[in-house]
Amino acid sequence: MDIVISTLYLGYILLIFGTLGVILGPERRDPFVRLLNIEIPALGVMLIFLAYNHTLALMTYIAINSLIVLVFIRTIIRKEELEA
């Protein structure tokens, strides 16, 4: 039972501080660095769901990462088009 609670709290901490790091952290203007930094909150969400159900955690982690990668790759391409 203690491992479930510690996993849940660790997930909350990673989600909160990871999101603040992406929004307010260093080099937040570079879309590729932001893409790499978004992995920390995604891991936090996975740990939160892992405390409840293993299958739900895996499906959520895969879905979040897939969507985030698609959005940020589109953002990087759009930014390079506007700069050219």
C-alpha cells in the first residue's frame, strides 16, 4: 500500500513541477527543447494512473506521447516555414 501512495505522490510532483518547468523553464522558446521537456509531466501522468491501474497507465502514456509528438512536430515545421 505504501508503494501505491508514494507512486501517486511522485506522479503529482512530476506533473506539477514538470508542467511549470515547461512553461517557465529555461529555453522555453525552442519547440524541440519543449518537446523533450514535456516528457516529465507525461511521466507524472503515467505514474498517477499507474497507482490506479497498470493497463490504464500504459494506454495513457502511449496516447499522450503520440499526441504531443504530433503537435510539436507540426509546430516545429510551421515555425521553420514562417522563418523562411
